[in-house]
Amino acid sequence: MTSSDMEYLTIALPKGKLFKPSADLLAKIGYTADGLSENSRKLVITNEAEKIRFIITKTADLPTYVEYGAADIGVIGKDVLLEEGKDVYELLDLKFGYCRMVVAVPQALKQEKLSDYAHMRVATKYPHIAERFFHSMGIQTEIIKLNGSIELAPMVGLAEIIVDIVETGRTLKENQLVEIAQINHATARFIANRVSFKMKFGRISKMVEDLKVLMESEAAK
Ligand code: PRP
């Protein structure tokens, strides 16, 4: 680690649904930077006065940046942590971004029991979670990894089943899909690189404390 790495705290934020609530929460405890926006073409945004550096990553890549120490800390969904299985410290459940990971099928393909879906194809952004789930149920399936718009797959015959996250349920409904099982649920987590947590313990642990105090005061409102 270079001295300039020690001087700055690098915070990774994911593009997508968690970006705004994450950036807003960190701003409330004093961690922000001019021009920090999901739509920024600039991917590294620095606050020189506070020695803070933000990096904006693709959601699925965020744990990799933190695991390798390219970012000291970050905010990411538990769903992504479970899928990516990276070696990072999970320091705090930030409680926002609640979603459920479910198995869904087109209404017309609904079967009586889960085992009736054996040998069918499953489209998902979460191949490890899907594989583990069907394996634990003793059901053999073919997992097809996609990068988004998963609901499209059953409509065009790419797969019969999807494993995806559900927040409001609107996307499933609008695509005539019905939920047949829930695998787990997730919220946003505050994570840290293992070495950074030791080397920058003072700064990172103060952030965790400040976040806890803020969350308690907001919950009491
Ligand atoms: C997520 C998820 C569903 C949708 C669920 O996709 O994959 O498609 O949100 O939300 P809802 O239950 O509130 O409708 P996201 O918007 O992250 O985009 P993606 O499909 O391109 O990954």
C-alpha cells in the first residue's frame, strides 16, 4: 500500500438502485464529493479536503474492488455478496434496499411442486445462488447466466424459469410471471477490505459508529 493510499479513504458505490440511497446516507455523515452522481462519466470522484475518493462500479463487480483493496469500503446488496462470495468484511446491515430472491415462472407453466421443474432451464443474474438452491432441493436444472432484464427470457423461450430479485413485484406482474418459491432476502451492507479495516481502523470504525447513530435516530423519527 502506498502512502497516498493510506492518506485517502476509497469508497465504492454501485451503479443502479442502491446508488442514490447509499450516496445520500454517506453524505449525511459527512462523506460526499462535488459531482458525485451515478450519471457521472468520471468514475473516480475525489474530495481533496476530506481525503475521500469515491469510485462508481458495476453492481456485480463491487465486491471484487473491495476484496482486492482497490476500494477500502463499499455499499452493496447482500444478494450480490451471496452470489459473488468474495472475502470482505461485512460491517453493517444498512437496512435499505430490501428485496427478495425468488424463483418465478410464466403463469401458464405453473406446476404443482418444485420437483416438476426438473430438467428445465433457469435464467438468472445469480447463477451460484440458483445452482445452490436447486441442488439443495435435489432438482437438476440448466442454469443460464444473463446480465439483466431476466424477465424477458421465459417470454422468448430462452428459459422456463427465472431466479431474480423482487422489490415491488411490478416487473413480475407486468410480464405475467408468478413466484413459486423464495430463496432468501437481502438489504444493503457496508463492507470493508480486510487489510484496509486494520490499516484505517480509526476512520472506518468511526464511520460505522456514525452510521449506527444516524440509523437509530432516523428509526426513532
Ligand atoms: C431488478 C430485478 C427485476 C426488478 C424487480 O432489475 O432484476 O427485474 O428489479 O423490481 P420490482 O419487483 O420492483 O419490479 P433492475 O432494475 O436492477 O435491472 P436489470 O433487470 O437490468 O438487472
